[in-house]
Amino acid sequence: MQIDPQTFMVKFWGVRGSVPTPGVEMVRYGGNTPCVEMQVAGQRIIFDGGTGLRLLGKHLRDEMPVEAHLFFTHTHWDRIQGFPFFAPAFVPGNCFYIYGAAGPNGASIKQRLSDQMLRPNFPVPLQVMQAELKFVDIVPGSVIPIEDVTVEAVSLNRPNGALGYRVTWGGYSVVYATDTERSPDSVEQNLKYLAQDADLLIYDAAYVSDHALVDPEAATGEQSHGWQSGIDLAIAARVKQVIMFHHDPAHEDDFLDSIEQDVQSRYPNVKLAREGMVLDVTRFGNNLSA
């Protein structure tokens, strides 16, 4: 099925950080690890390959042959563990461009995805995938043109490194910046540059400030406002809407509901990501404001 060349849609297939969290307490927000799909100007662009990528692959069964661009922020397990279960990658005739930066040990994105599929970790090696896989090594500062769409990469403040991305088309921009921590150094300026005047900022909800919410039962009042630093950044960068993403595996639905209500009482243009959430970037209104 062809993607509408005049659309800019964002869909969330996995929104949880660290580890998948199945269970009745996680139904409304979902328990799959990160995967975000953008359909923009006729292109399918995917960010991260957590367990949400398996769900996306299931959805794509009726749309083959498929061509897509898959960008990895980094290769912690929650970002790559869905890749071996991405069914379209095993189907001849499909084509996937796969982008990522070298790891701290110099390993390429292809090597790191291959390593997790080696025995004894996984029974089927990457070489069994019959789709055309085109691996592209990128670095912070890379600008990748995809027809009329531009994807820009910058460094985020994350131990062992991570990339943030900005997708731009037709005057609209979406920024995907997760697994980032507040920092007084130039990395914070990198993120502000990346987010400047964006229509949508998808931002880290688990570790967005010095007050990381690690214990939902103890997190009340001032602790729950630790995400304020991310919102401050969005206001300074004149972002229109913020989606908080990468939820801590300990944060159950009721707790996340309370956080969203608290944040929206002051910032109506901020939401928490949910699996299945779909956003039309061309329909956002005014900038986020205090």
C-alpha cells in the first residue's frame, strides 16, 4: 500500500524503556519497548527496533513489498530486541535501509545487530533475513536526505552515547530525542538546536531530570515535577507539542495517568506516549508556553 505523499503521521508501536512489561497494570500505555513509525511524504521512517518493531512488522504483512528506513538511537537491548522478530526482514522483495552510529568499541550497526542474533543468544543469524538490508554508518552531525525528507542526527547526553534525530519535510519537523539526561554542557545545547521550532518533540519521560522517577509509590509532589526540565527545553525551543516517551518499567497505568493529569494542568500541549497513538503533525496549533 502506498503512503500518502502529502501526509506526516507519527505512530507509536512501543513506548516502554529498559525491558518489556506485560501485565494488566500496563494495558493503557503498553509494555513494548521503543519503536516509532513516521509516514512522511510517501516515505516510511522507523526509529528504534524494540519489541514494538515486531508489532509493526505484523501490521506490514498486508502491505508488502515494503521499503523503509530504520534509524537506531543506540543499541541497548530495549532498542534492538525486536529486530530479530521483524517478520518483513525475512521476506524477499522487501528493502530496509538501516542507520546507526558506531559503538564505543567501534562496532558498526550491522555488527551489533548481527551479534545479538548469534548462538547462544538467538537460533537464527542475520544472514537468514531474505529482504535487502542496506546498512548505513552515520555520525553525529550527519544529514540524511530521503527524497524530499531530511533526517538530521546529533549527540545526546547519554552514557556510552546515543543519537537524537530531527525529521523535516515541507516546513514541518518532528524530533525524536529519548534516553537523554539533563546536562550543563554543550550536549544540552545540541538538543535545543535539534528541537528549535519543531512541531513535535518526542522526549524522554523516565530520565529527563535530576529527579528520575524510580519509585512510583514514593514519587509525589516535587518529584513528579522532575520532567519540568524537558518542558523548559521545549518552551525555550518554541516546540508546539511534546510527547513524553520511554516510560520506566515500574510506572503502571494509574501512576502515568496521574503524571499526565498533573503535567496537562499546566501544559495542555504535553501528552504521555501510548502504544497505538497516532498523531498528524500537520494539524498542530500554537507553540508550547508556560
